[in-house]
Amino acid sequence: MKEAKWMGLYRFMYICYQKHIPFLPAICKAVIRIVFCCVIPPSCKIGEGCSFPHGGLGVILHENCIIGKGCKIQSHVVIGGRNGESKVPRIGDYVLIGTGAKILGDVTIGDHAAVGAGAVVIHNVQPYSVVVGVPAKEIHYIGIEDSLF
């Protein structure tokens, strides 16, 4: 899969953040926000092979969120906290997140799950399941043999 153009800049920003280089991550974050219209903090963890179609347009990630490897995150997705909660979402490996989905609070999305477009996820999602709606509810179990990836 082709990575978003800003992913190389994110990887550089993350390395600088880990090495406690203060100025470069701030510049990279500003460039990503202005040029690519998305908010990607240097402290969030994005796994290898994640793809952001449409260049990650409108994607907003919480500074402490964790995204597994091989995920596909469409445009205008928000992965963030909820008021009054300190914990943030954890996205498993090979998860598909549809356009405009919101994943909020102390939520775990299981491996190989799919979140439908416009869904608002406020509860855990089991591996290999499909959730849609507001609030998101499971509508289908994909099964290991029918995985989306």
C-alpha cells in the first residue's frame, strides 16, 4: 500500500520526539497541519504500513493514541479522547476506519475490525467485527477466513 505523503515526515518527527529534540517535531507538526490539513502529534504511535487515502485529509489524532500496523484510515477521521477521561483509543492491526468516523475515549478496536463511515465508537469493538451507526453497534462478524486484508 502507498503511504500518505506526510508519513515520512511523521516518522522523522516521531524519531526526533523520542530523542527529545524539541524544535524539529514542532516544525514538522506545523508543516503537516498546514500543507496536508491533518493533525498528527509527534507522540502518537502509528504502526508500519498504515495508509491514509486522500493524503489523510482532515484526520485528527490524539497525542497519545496508538494505531496498529497495516490500518487503513479514510479522510476526516477523529481518534481522540473524551472530556474527563485520561485514556485514549487503541487501534489494533489491519483495521479499516471509514470516512468521518469518530473513535472517542478509552476504546480498543480489535484486530481486523471495520468501522463504518460516520460511526461514533464509544465502546470496545471485537476483533473481526463490523460496526456502524451512532453510537456504533456491531452488525456483522467478518470471520478470520473473510478478513478485509
